[in-house]
Amino acid sequence: MNIIALVKQTPDTAKLSRTLNGLQLMADGQPRIVNPWDEYALEIALQLRDKHGGKKVTALSLGRPEAVDALRTGLAMGADEAILISDPGLAGTDTLGTARALAAAIKKIGAADIIVAGRSAIDGNSAAVPAQVAALLGLPLVSYVAALKTVDTAGRSLIVARALEGGRETVTARLPVVITVVKEIAEPRYPSFMGIRKAAKAPITTWALKDLGLDPAALVPQMTWEAFLPEMREVQCEFIAGTPAEQAAALVTKLLEQKIL
Amino acid sequence: MTNDILVWIEHTDAQADTISWEAMTAAAGLAAGTGGAVRAIVAGPSTRALAEAALRHGAASVFAAEDASLAGFRLEAAGALVAGLITAHPPAAFVAGASLRGLELSAWVAARCGAPLAADVTDLSVANGAIIALRPTLAGNVISKVTMPGPSTRVISVRKRLFPGAAEVENATGDITPVQAALAEDAIGTKIVGFEPAAATISLGGARVVVSGGRAVGGPDGFKPIRDLADAVGGALGASRAAVDAGWIPYAHQVGQTGKTVQPDLYIACGISGAIQHLAGMKTSKTIVAINKDPEAPIFKYARFGLVGDIFQIVPALAAEFRKRLS
Ligand SMILES: Cc1cc2nc3c(=O)[nH]c(=O)nc-3n(C[C@H](O)[C@H](O)[C@H](O)COP(=O)(O)OP(=O)(O)OC[C@H]3O[C@@H](n4cnc5c(N)ncnc54)[C@H](O)[C@@H]3O)c2cc1C
Ligand SMILES: Nc1ncnc2c1ncn2[C@@H]1O[C@H](COP(=O)(O)O)[C@@H](O)[C@H]1O
């Protein structure tokens, strides 16, 4: 059983502060991390290999050359192989362009049984790429997986619990399948010292669009976008003083008078 | 190509989810801009009454697919149905609510139809035939303005609680057109074998009021007064990551960048400092009330009302006051 983990490198939003706003954080040279949700994807990919009879884990990322760092984290955690898709023709692509390139790479890697992704990327926040990869490859998607119940390698199926808004859904899916995982599924392991040393030296394959047989013109998004900072809401905080009972009474009065409740 | 807007009606066992009527409002706004009509898609067995409800909420017509394979929600089955309808009657846009299901449905459909996608949008407009959407990115710290010129179909999911639910009218006419499922059962790679509803607490995502506790609650017992305040106002219970990481309350209650995003009418933060990652999940709440013993706490910069003091005194007093005044 071969497993592919989709790993995106994203800005490190923990570094946002009063002196580093969102647009500044997106600029070159700012700190980057493995998309936090993708650490769970990597962890589950490794568990599928180690506990459920998998053979090989490939970490796959699409991004700029510096995204190799995210792949090195994957290798340090224990992935067997890492592949970066990077091409100037992908600059400014949308989720669909990303999904097309990832789908082409998944085909090229070949014989994947389970493709694991995070639930969303903290930068783009679209929660779209895994569903688009599944749609393009004609594979089922099982999203928001909170627990792997059974992985039946011989029967080529798995049973999982999904965390949905109204409760937990148990689903069986046949392989190959794309899954996305949520935080509850497992605690991502820390890379070991040895793992980090090995990862630092490991070769990372890079594929350009031509290696995937893709034409950059076909990946041009049918949309344009511009980014700006959210308007700072001009809220003037009205402090309500008094004893706790007085504060409570005054607050409830205001909430009712101003029809907030 | 038509100017129509297709809208997905999400439901649970043929009961419309609130977000469906919000999506209907968003769709009606787009249809006003494109000069087309809103057409709803209702999928699942025994959904005749729901299709009629869609007409009463403003759809000009409904595509109704009642095949048993569309019971529950299975992405491939629903996606293939929608993609088929888009191909057969190309609309200017397809709109779904950005629930967990709606997010993946819209993404899947966009990929199948080769259409541009704007996910989880907070605002929509039409100008010169282009659809313009605003969407928060980078944990709400950057707004992305997406322009989709068309004319081919654009796919959009709308964030919860930003568009008002479409009003219901008494008498509505419009065709309910039966349509076939697009996939045979054996072409669908998944089966739903069980569903365990979450405990009947108010879910954070759709709540009108959220009361959250932070590190200051000090322990699992400290959440009792917070929970009691939430009950008194009929709100959902939230928490900061500090409280979740301490193990005082399950992760499902976490609000913020790595938790849930909420947009209630009223958010009451109790003993929460207002870290940027917490703000990412709640700062677009309509009204924020902060209770904190530190008058310099950053949360007060976002709060409409601030109560400086001890949560263990103020929170119970507030619960009592709400009970008195709301009954
Ligand atoms: C990548 C990343 C993701 C994160 N995601 C999230 C997230 O999703 N959600 C989230 O919440 N955080 C998140 N965090 C953590 C965040 O940075 C803060 O650490 C966290 O929000 C702090 O929680 P808090 O406000 O409860 O605690 P603190 O910051 O410790 O604040 C406690 C507050 O309580 C006040 N207080 C103490 N005692 C009392 C009392 N008796 N009465 C009244 N007030 C009192 C104090 O004055 C203080 O302001 C994330 C961090 C990182 C790095
Ligand atoms: N550029 C990328 N490279 C690799 N994986 C990605 C990329 N973009 C998205 N993904 C995967 O898709 C998930 C959802 O991302 P998104 O749809 O962008 O919110 C992420 O958690 C990743 O697992």
C-alpha cells in the first residue's frame, strides 16, 4: 500500500503581531511552516505505513523552491520520499491549477492507494484542493476524518469516522481514496534528531510542469485577485464599572436597548 | 450559457439547514446582478416538501433528484449531479453554503466543470458581468478580493451567517423538475454506514450567541459558571486554545485560527487575553463583550463593551441578570 501525503508550506501565522501584519507576512523572506493541518496528514500517512501494512510514504508539495523545507520536515518525521512540484508557470495559480498539477504528479508517482491531505491551508483557507484532486482523478474523497477504524488492505477498503457539524459519520470507502484529516486523529510526532540529520541530506525530486506534461496556459486561473488588509473595526470599547452586580445589570440593559439580543 | 444562478439546498433528512436559505439570499443577489433566475437543486429521497420550501424561499424553479443514491450526502453522488446540471443548463454561477459539505461540493464541482472557485466568501457583487467576491484569508488577517469575469459558470460557497436567511412567502409557484441521479450506486466509492449525532448542545458554527472561557477559568470546574452563562443567554460554549490545551474542555469548543470560526451576534469573552490566533476565529462577531481583570488586555481593543474584574464574580452575576431580564 502506497501513501502520498499532500503538504503545503504556508506563512507562519503565529508570527503575526502588531508590527507584522498579514500582507507583510505573505512577503518573501518571512517565516514559513508546514501548514499545521498537514502535520496531521503526515502523521496519519506514517501510521498507515507502520501500523496498517503500508509500504511507502511520499510527501508531495507544490510551491516555490523554498517549500523543500516543508518536505524536509516530512522526511524528518519519517516519510520515505519527497517530491516538490515547482515551476514559474505556477506562480499565481488558483486551487484548480494546484489540484491539476498535484493530480498529474500523483498519476506520475503511480500506484497510490491512499492520498492524505490536511483539512485546509491556513493561508488560502479554501478547503478545496483535496476535493479537486479527487474530482480530477475520479477517486472518492472522505474528508474530515477523525478516526481510522479499519484499513482492509486485502479487501481494498477502509472504514473511518468523520467529524461533521452535526455529529460523527461512519463511512466505508474503497481504495484508492483521498482523505483529509482533522486534529483529533492523532498527535503529530516530532522529528527525531536522526530523522532531521537524514532529511537534511536526502535528495528531493523536483518536477516542473513539463515533467508532468502540463501546459502552463491551461493552468491560468479564470479569475484575478488582490489582497488587502481588513479594515480595522473602529470599536471604541465602552467600559462598564461598578460592582459585579451593577456591571451585569448595566451590560444587559445596553444589550437589550441596542437590540443586540 | 444563461444568466441564471443555481443554488444547492443542503439539508439533513429533508429538513433544510439554515445555511441553505442564506445561500438562497446570496444567489438572489447575484441573480439580480446578472438578470437571471434562481434555480434550486434539491437532492435526496422524500424531498418533495423541501423542494416546495425552496420555491417559497425564492427559487424560480427546482431541480429535484429523489434517487435513493442521494440519501445522506455523498460527495461523488452530489457532485456528479450538480456538474451534470451545470453542463446541461450552464448558469452564470453555482452557489452553496460554506458548510463542511458545501465547501467540498463546490470545490469538487469547480474541478469537474473547469470553473473558477471562490470559497467561503463573505461578500458578493456583480459588476459588468463579473462576479466579485471577498474572502478572508490568512486567518482573517488578509482579505482577498476575487474577480471572476465569466462568462462561463463561476462556483461560490458563502460563509455562514453573513447573508440573512431568505424570507419565506406563503404562495409560491414554480416548476419542480424531476432529474435523475448522475451516478449508479456501484459508481460511488463510499457508503455511509452510521451516524452518531453530537450531544444536543448548541453548535458553535451557527450560534447567535457564544460565551467563551480562557485560561482564567483555571480548570474543568471553572467552566461551570461559563456554561451556565451560555445556557442563560441561549448561547454556545466556546474556549480559547489555552483552556483546550490544558484539557479543561474538548477541542470541539476551541475558537480561533486552529479551531472554529464563529460569527455570532454576541460574543462574550471571559478571561481571554485576545491573542491574534483567538481573534482570528471571532473578531467578526457583531458585538464583542470582554470580561477581564486586566484593563490593558488586547481583547478590549476589539470589544464593544468591557467589564474589568474577576470572571468568577462577574460571570455568575451576568447569568443571573440575563435569567431575570430574558424570562
Ligand atoms: C499556530 C497557533 C495557533 C493557535 N490557535 C489558537 C486558536 O485557534 N484559538 C486560541 O484561542 N488560541 C490559539 N493559539 C494560542 C494563542 O496564541 C494564545 O496563547 C491563547 O489564545 C491564549 O488563551 P487565553 O486568552 O485563554 O490565555 P491568556 O493569554 O493566558 O489570557 C488569560 C487572560 O485572562 C485574564 N484573567 C486571568 N484571571 C482572571 C480572572 N480571574 N478574571 C478575569 N480575567 C482573568 C488575564 O488578564 C488574561 O488576559 C494559537 C497559537 C499558535 C502559535
Ligand atoms: N500547494 C500545495 N501542495 C501540497 N498540498 C497542498 C497544496 N495546497 C493544498 N494542499 C493540500 O490540500 C489541503 C487543503 O488545502 P486548501 O484547499 O488550499 O485549503 C492542505 O492541507 C494540503 O494537504
